[in-house]
Amino acid sequence: MIQQDYFIRIIQEFFAALARALEKKEMEGRSKAIQDMYQQYLGSYEFYQNATAEEAIDHIATAYPEEQRYQRMEMLAELYYAEAEWRAYPINTTLLERALQLFEMIDRNSDTFSLARADKIKDIQNRIRQ
């Protein structure tokens, strides 16, 4: 129970840190904050930038306990989604595709429905089509 409470706190801190990172006006500061978040909450920024969605999923599945996997995948999807906002084509499309794969997998396998996740899936699908 204590571990679960601790992990819930980590998730809350993650989303608060993401909101602060996205509020930064200058791109360099925003980019650095996002890179730091990869490192702090998931691992190597370079790994996740070069990994396919499948490789990232496999890594998370082996690196974290089962009860944390979908939340960690959602953190990664949120980081990909946020980073795609200011990255240039074709990197932004690649990040959106990875985020979409993660969000869809979470949506299929998680027992928690999220309206925000469903909205992001639709947004990403529309952006990729354009």
C-alpha cells in the first residue's frame, strides 16, 4: 500500500513537472526540461528518442513492476506527445506515431478509461492524417 501511494505521488509530480515544462516560453528551456523528465521518470532520453514504440514498450515491461507498467507507458506517451508540439517534421510525426501506439495500447489493456487519453488519440490521428 505504501509503495502504491508513493507511485501515485510520482505520477502526480510527473504531470505537475510536465505542466511547468510546457509553460516555459523559450524552446531551449522547454526542451531541456522535457529531456530531464525522461531521465528522471523513465531513463535515458537518447534511448527513447531512438527506440521504436515496441522497443520502448519492451523496455518498460522489463524495467518496471507490472503494477507500474501502464502508468510508465502513459508517462512516455505524454512526453512524446508534448515534445512533438515543437519538433520539426519528420521528427514530430515520428513522436506522434509512437505516442499514438502507446496511448492505444494503454487504452486496450488498461482497466481505467480516460476521456483525456481518448481525446489525445483522436487529436494525434487527425494530426498524422494532415
